[in-house]
Amino acid sequence: MREVPLAGGLTSDLEALASHPKIASALRFLEEDNSVTVKQQMAITAIPAPTFNEAKRGEYYLDQLRRLGLEQVTKDAVGNIYGIRPGTGGGPTLAIFAHLDTVFPLEINVVPKTREGRIYGPGIADDSRGLATILTILRALNSENLTTTGDIIFGATVCEEGLGDLKGVKTYFAKRPDVDGFIALEPGLAGLVTYQCTGSRRLKVTYKGPGGHSFNDFGKPSAIHAMGRAIAKIGDLKVPSNPKTTFTVGVVKGGSSVNSLSADAEMLIDLRSTSAHSLSLLEKEVVEIVELSAKTENECWSTNTMAVSVERVGDRPAGDQAVDEPIVQTAAAAAKILKLTPFTQGPKGTDANVPLNLDVPAITLGCGGDFGGVHSLAEWFDPTEAYRGPQHILLTIVGLVGKPGVSQALLKERKKRG
């Protein structure tokens, strides 16, 4: 964890904005709304929403956005939910999204419970907190009838987690070349500003062989043996520490009994890097190892009956931007003004990967509160002073899109992609 350095020049603009009566009142509203926000966070958590099955939670969220006055509230072809809060005109367009999906299957009980000041429930932090944060910010803006210069799009994506492969945000940006900046909301202490993204490739490797009896058919190739050859070589790979590049064989399965030569085997491989180039090189090396493992297994038994196939089942693009980008500096300065420490934990994988890879300025901000056990059944959230996250996000948003008569938009309008 390290502090995000301030390049200077924005603090005075944001100080004037934060002290404006309507903004100051909206910030107070967020503190007073903390208990309402937490109750809504719990209500969202209680609606199961595994990746690829977010429809029920999406319908709830669509209704909430409509109730809060967003215009053109939409459910798109893949299930993303979003609407627009128009500005007065002439400013940039900023999109703010949390994600609907969780990592927990439908049969898991996700109804949260409060115990000793903490709220326990699968998904209570990731990303029910982000979804609830958007709603409290909208209530705060509405409470003061607060106008902005630029348009703000608020919404929720599907398929952010796991093999969802960022399908929601990929679909959104395929149809929205007009977005000038993007903020993803994720679990994180107030003041967290993530401005670099880790890319990943996920490979499904499948081996197919003749199979047979372990004694009577000994001499035929084994799918599990072939896969084992590959795993051993992958485990010996050397990867750069800068840019940070990683690999793991996360899932293996195959075979039918202890006394059989396996006819099939399968593994899932996760490759990651902050560099798109390093990621591509690593993927090429792993694929070569996998193909060689099948060839070696065939040569060992003088046959050609072992086959292997590789399917890319995940592709999260890497992305990077300078710390002095206006979107980063605005978030950092906003944190300082609110007496928070702007900090980063290094590159992460979030919905912000996609816009960053498209050269759209993008950051991921922490939504406040303390939390732990993310992606586990013991996930928990502590709502103590959790409102500080939404306060930081609101000030960042208004700073970026501008407030008529008070501050210019700090986010630049981009040349529209065709």
C-alpha cells in the first residue's frame, strides 16, 4: 500500500467545490444516510446473483435507479443496468458502475446477519457495497437538486467475476464511444484509488486419449500423465517481477478410477500481468508446453492417440495510465480535502480494465467501511464511518464533471471513437 502523490494544481479547485453550500450539504447527507445505505446494502446482498444469473438483482436495481430519477434507464442485451443524470451541457460524460454478480452459486444462503457490529454474508462487501454506494450518492445529489455540467451515467454491470470475463463492461463499451471517463466501485477503504489494471488470460486445457485398464492396457498413453508433464514444466517457468507476471494451474480433473489409464483430463490455467506484452509472451510459452506434453506422452509409448486442445476462456485486458492523469489526481485531491489518505494497493482486475485498455481514463475507488473474507462464506462488512467512501466518490465525481458557476470540469472530453 502506498500513497498516491499529488502533482498539484487541483486542490484549490476542489476545496472551493467542497465548501460550496450545496456540495457541503450533500456530503453531510451521506453521513446521515449511512444507516439507510447499509440496510439497502443488506437487501441487495440477500438477492442471489451468481455470474450469468444476475437477472433478479438487476430488476431490483433497475427499479431503484428509476425511483431515484435517472433518465433513459436501460437493461441492455446482456443484463447491464444503467441510466443517465444529465448535466447542463458542454461537459464530459462520466460513467460510474458497480457490478451485480457474485461468486456464490444459487444454493448458497446469502441472507446477511449482523453480529457484534459486523454484517456477515456472502457478497456483503463485493459488490453489494458498490451498488449501495451508487444509490446513496444519487440520493445525496437529489437532496440538494445538485446540477453538474457534464452528464453522469450510473449503473451496474453483469459478469465481472471469474469466467464472466468482464462481459458486461465489454458489451457496454462496444456501444458507448461517448464516455470520457469511467469509475468502477469496489470494496475498499475510503481513499483507495486504483489507477492500474492487471490483465489476465484463462486457458482451459483438455487432453483426450484411448484410456484402458491400468494393467492389461499398460503401454497406452494416459491423459493425466500427459497433463502432469505440462504442470511440472509450467511450475518451473521463470516470469518477470517487473512488470509483475504470474501463473497458476488452478483446477485439475480427470480419470474414472484408480485402476484405469485416464481417457481424459482437464485443467484451468490463470495467467496474469500488468503488461499486455508480457501476458502474451507467457500465454505463448504455456501453450507450447501444453502441446509438447501431449507429443512427449505419445512418443513415450510410440503412438499418436493422445490429443490436446487449448481454449481461451478468459481475457481481461491489461491497462495503465500515468499517476498525473486528471482522473487520478482529482480522486487523490478529493481524498486529501476530506482528510483521507489517497492510497493505492497496486494494479487490480476490475471493470476499469476495459476502458483503460481502450485509452479511456478510468479508476477504481474504494466504497468505505472495513471488510474481510471477500469471496468466502465468512465475508463481512463493518459499517463504522462507511459514509466516508461515498463522500470521497461524490466529491471526485462532481470535480470531474464540473459544477456550473463553481468549478470547471477536470475530466477532459475525448475525441469520440467511431
